[in-house]
Amino acid sequence: ENLNINAAYTYLDTEYTNFVFSTQSGNDITRGGNCTPITQNSANGTPVDLCEVSLNGHQLERQPKHGFTVGANANFAVTDTMDVIAEVAAQYQGTRFLTHWNRWTLPSYVNVDVRLGVESDDWSIIPYADNVFKDTKVRSGQENFDLFTFGTALNLFAPDDRQLGIR
């Protein structure tokens, strides 16, 4: 009655099945890793040589194959007007590709957050710890064109370090 437990598992087997585009971009051809030469007419009717690049079979970006969350919270009365509350939440996210090019992989990670405190009808004191085990693996990022090198730049974002506090 005073304990709630939740859990969820996600399995995603994502794959592009119809992702073909025409380009003259050497960057796109290199990142795609394939080129089927084609000729198309431009808007004024002039033939233009292009590459048809296929990303069929690539995985959907930022989507891990496996994801899992679990949580539990408990609320127990210690007096007629005061309760002790405890919560734990954990998330796992598997490896995933940063972009549809499937060149850069973000690592899997585990995050655990904990709360333990007391509350009444008028007040509460809840110490907390976020990212309890200090998992510092990169969780997000983006790929950009770098004007300085005329190539690819990656911006990667580390998670917040362990955070302790009281609310």
C-alpha cells in the first residue's frame, strides 16, 4: 500500500528502408559511403551528373536498441502528521548512433537518482542525489559542418556531475 514500483523496457530495431537521395556533395557521398551515378535535368533542362546515395539499412539516429527504466517510491507514516518518503529512479540507455550517417556512436549509460526525506502537511525536507554513481559518459551531441576545417565537427555534451542537495 505504501510502496510503488514501476519498470519499463523498450526494444527498438530501427532501420531505414527507403532513404535514397541525389547529391553533388562530396561530404554526403563520403559519409554515405556509396554512390550510384545518375544524370538528372536541372530546372533549365541542362543535364547534371549526380550521385544517388542510399542510407538503407542504417539505424535511426539517437534511438538505442535497448532502454530500461525502473523506479520505486515508498511513503511511511512515522507520526500522525509526518511521513518518511524514499525514492529511487534508474535509467539505462543503450548505444545509439548520433546521426543518420551511422558514423558516430554515443555510449550506453546508466543514471541513478535517489531521494530520502520527511514531509508533513505544511513542510518537507528532502535530501537528494542525482547521478549517484557519477556516470560521465556522453549522452547527447550533434554533428555540424566546421567552417574552419571545411569538414565535420562534433559537439558532445557530458551529463551533469553527481549533484547533492536538499529541498
